[in-house]
Amino acid sequence: MWRPSYDDTGRSGHVRSAVFRGPGLPYDIVETALDDPGPGQVRIAVLAAQVCRTDAMQWAGALEAGRPAVFGHNGVAIVEELGPGVTNVAVGERVVVTTTPECGECYWCLNGSTDQCVITHILPFATVGTLPDGSRFEANANLGTYAQATVVPASHLWPTRTALPDDQLALVGCAVVSSVGHVMNVARVTPGSSVAILGMGVTGLISLQAALLAGAQQIVAIDPHPGRRALARGLGATQVLDPSGLDVVAAVRELTQGRGVDFAIECAGPSAAMEQAYDLTRRGGAVTITGMSAANGTVTLPQIPLTVHGKRVEGSQNGKIRISRDLPRAIQLLEDGRIALEPLITGRYSLGDLTEAMERSLGYDDIAGVLVP
């Protein structure tokens, strides 16, 4: 399925990109000149990209970011040009752009930890083009999908022939596959179990649906936002709690015969939510940590319970996914209607609207935004 990026004559030498100049500054929408793809790289025309809260936090200065840089760490695109040695995708294919790559060559990929693949985790990220003033710009996460086109490592791409629309596929490579992975790969939720999910943003709401698919009998959704609690209820949460002014740990224990939940999945970000997730999990339960709120954030856990209570506490980098296994599974769940995304997509934006999209994400006005450059 070929959809040209700009016109029927082929790819453009210059593309419009949203350039990050500094924390809180409006994105600079400029014409950029992309490099030709090098060995193992692919030039892609971006069809849609997720407006992720991680990007919003980087834009606001809470997380590290290079500058000048083009943000955007997932999406859906059309392959325009291949660099030397690329064999996993073909020109004209529609591909999911994934946050987590799978190079298949580094220590982590060869030892079963593809979520730690060094292609993404080595800083600084690659520069992929030139700005009008002659300076070079960085592709955040080595992707930079907040642009009409970009140059990316081929290991971040997964070809697909699905009929799913672009705005849903834009969420697959980060929100969907990570959230399903939090539940199935990391927490390993079991049938008949109790689950608490802290934070009903896009990650929490997809994790909720994944927990239902895993057979959880009781799902407690925790979020201060009434609209998000209502949506969680509609998507299958058995109880919803407003943590504002509430002893959440006591409330959850009351709902679980005094024990605490079998599984707690933190999708909120603040350190306090991570500590709360630990406290409301029963002895021998599992605590999955997925969020972040600051580059220098720390989490404090009680020493004796940490030693004695036998809880499994595990960080979840993008659901510890393996692209070759988890991308097809996520797409199949969407095709089968077993995970609903449409109620979660609450904003659609052009490049010129991207600063507004960041502000809406930080203000909890959007659950998930989609950029169509």
C-alpha cells in the first residue's frame, strides 16, 4: 500500500519538522534537510505519531532532552528509502515505528532483554539532518517522528498489512505494546486475581483492558480525574478510587479481605504512586513500575517489608517487549476488538498544533493525542 508523503513525484528533499529549542519554548516548525539513510537506516514518511506524555515531560524540562532535536518516539509510516544492508522492510510498505528496537546483535538482544537494546539507550541520539541555519539536529530516541519524514534505524520498524487506521497504529509501537507487556510480560497477571492500576492515562487504561484479557477477576482503577475514572469503569474496572484525600492503601485492603491486591501496576509517574503501589500489594504479590516524572526522581521503600514480605518489584521498560513477538500480538488484539483505542484518542493535531498538544498532555486534558504531520 503506497501512500506518497508529499506528491506523486516521489520524496521531497526538504521536510517540515517540529524542532525543540528548549524547555517550554514553542516548537519551531521549519524546513529541514534530511540525511540520506546510512547502513542499517531507513527513510520513512510519517503518517501519524503518538503525542506521548514522555515527550511532553521532556518538552517541559522534567526529563533529559538534547537540543535542537525533533521529538516523537513512535508512530506509523511509509518506507521511502533504504540504506545499505536493510532487509526487514521494503520501499512502499506501511510500518509501525516502535519505541523499543530489536537489533538482534547487542548483548541485551542476544540474552533475552530486547527492551534494553542499546540502539535506543545510548546517548546522545543520532543527528539525522540539517536546519535552515546549517546546524545539525538530533532525532530523539533515534526516531524523531514529529516531522513529515525522518531517518531511523531499521530495527525500530515492523511491516504490517493490517487494515487498522493510522491513528490507532500510531499508538501501537509505544502505548499499546508497552501496556500489554506490563500486564502479560512483567506482572504476569493470572486468571482470578486482583489487580490495582494506579493512573488512568492511556497506559493505565490499556493495561486495564489487558488485565481483563489475562483473566483478572477484580480490577481497582485509581485516578483523581473523574472523567478517567468513569472511562475506566466503562472499560471494565470493578472498582474505581479517587486518591484525593483518601487512604488508598486502606481502601484497597478493605476491598481485598485485608490482604492487598495480588498485582499492582503503577502507571502514574510520581514517586508517591510507586511507593503506594508497593504498600497496597499483598505479601508475595507483584509490583510493576512503569512511570516516571523527573530525571532525578527517587523511590523509598520500607526496608523490613521489602525483605520479609516476599513481594516481586520490577521495573517495566516498555513492557519488556520483543518486537517480533509482541507487535503482532498487539495488532491482533486491536483487529479482534479486544482492546478499544478509539475512546482513548482525545486529540488530533498538526505540526503547528504540537505545542498545544504538549500543554494538553501535561494538563491531563488528553488521554492520548495523535499527530498527523
